Amino acid sequence: MWDRTAAAYERRHAAVLRRDGGAAWGTFRISERRLRLLGNVRGKDVLELGCGSAGWSIALTHAGARVVGLDFSPVRLAQASARMRATRVRFPLVVARAEAIPFPDARFDIVLSDFGATTFTDPYRTVPEVARVLRAGGLFVFAHSSPLRSLTQDARNDRQTRRLMRDYFGLHELRDRYSVEFQLPYGEWIRLFARCGLSVLSLIEPAAPRTRRTTYFTARDQEWARHWPVESIWQLRRSQDSQRPHRSRQSVGRRPATARRR
Ligand SMILES: C[S@@+](CC[C@H](N)C(=O)[O-])C[C@H]1O[C@@H](n2cnc3c(N)ncnc32)[C@H](O)[C@@H]1O
């Protein structure tokens, strides 16, 4: 799907994604300069998980980080290469799945994903993998849809509603005609993080800006997102002393039953 839709995705979102030089979070592109979730990246080893055309990776390379961009779509990585040439930066791009990161334990200081692979992969597989490749004290920051968005989304018509459209308990795999996304109830996210040795530093739930339009939502859904959180930006720290999480899901969490759609 990502190979097939890569060109259309770039045409539609490139201008918004390049605001603030690419270092901005979520569908409303809130600047890292304002949120300061990654700290000083100079000299840090950084992995962008599901980097797409690598706007974040390019910005962080300019800021002095040693970055690796990972994505499982060769077409998206070709877009990243083109952007690297245009912006005169170089860093490794890796074709791989976020559920099996091809790097040794404790290789990175920071892992980030901005509606990247974390949105589209099972957190029971991806979160332990991220914890495995993070050094003690390292940061994992990712932007994701909020549970409330998942609960109130009319998936058939791809719009937000004021009704609860599915069960909260058992939130996990959300499939539509084109794609699959993942979501967990808040308590389940926090238990999964804890089992992987990740502590929550911050959970940011930005309200949609009043004026600046995003290409990710209709005007109607952007208005919805002025009242309720449409996205969650999690900032987590890998603990200094906890044991490395085991790869298998059994060791990190029980998969909840899939939530029923109403
Ligand atoms: C919505 S894009 C976001 C990327 C980037 N932040 C951007 O906006 O261009 C999601 C990216 O995640 C990648 N992705 C999805 N599932 C993945 C997986 N299992 N492993 C690695 N990358 C994945 C897709 O190929 C796509 O490039």
C-alpha cells in the first residue's frame, strides 16, 4: 500500500511536512523547537522508524545527530534519497520492518516515529523492539492517533463523530478497506511501556490550531480536533537498570480481544 500510494502521499502532504524544516510533530506539525521532546540531538545516535521521505531525519542530521532512517517501503525510501540529494545531507537508509529492527541491542540514544511505523505495527511487537535497541536512559518519542479518535471514528466514511463507534476495552487492531492501524487503551499502553522498561515522561495531546490548516484532515474534522484530542505524542525514557525485554509477545503482554465495532 505504501509503495503504491507514495507519490500521491508526497503530492498531498509535502508542503505541510516541510514546515519548520521537517522537525515538527503530528498532523498539526507542532514544532520541536516548541515541544523540545528530543532534547539536544547533537552527536546522538537516532533511529527514525517508518521515516517515509525522511523529513525528520534530514532535519536532525542538520542539527548534528547521527541518523538512520528505516522504512519497509522501497518507494518511500527512494523519495527519502531524492530529498537527501536535494538538501545535501547523507545518512544510512535501511529497508526493514519495524517489528524486527536489524540493529544490535542498545545501539541508539533516540528512537522516534511521527505517525511512522508505530501507527501501522502491532505495539506488542514494536515497542519491545524499540526498547531493545535503545541505550539505558535513551528516549522513545512517537506521535500516534489518540484512543478517543479511534473510538469515535466512522471508519467507513473516514470522519470523526461525536458517538462512540467501537468498544474501548479490547482496542487493538483497526482494519479498514485500505490499511491497518493499531491502538490500545491508555492503561494497556502504560503497562506495555512499563514491561519494556520505558517510563512515561510526557503525553502531549495537542488541540488543533484555529487557523493553520493541515492536509491530514477536512475542515470539519479539524474543528472536531479543537475540542477533543485527535493525537497522542508519547515521550518515554528507557530505564537505566531494567533487564532487556525479551522479543516474544508473551513476555511483554497479553493481547487483548479485538474491540467490536458498533
Ligand atoms: C504516514 S507515513 C509517515 C512517515 C513520515 N513521518 C512522513 O510523514 O513522511 C508512515 C510510514 O511508515 C512506514 N511503515 C508502515 N509500516 C511499516 C513497518 N511495518 N515497518 C517499517 N515501516 C513501516 C510506511 O512505509 C510509511 O513510509
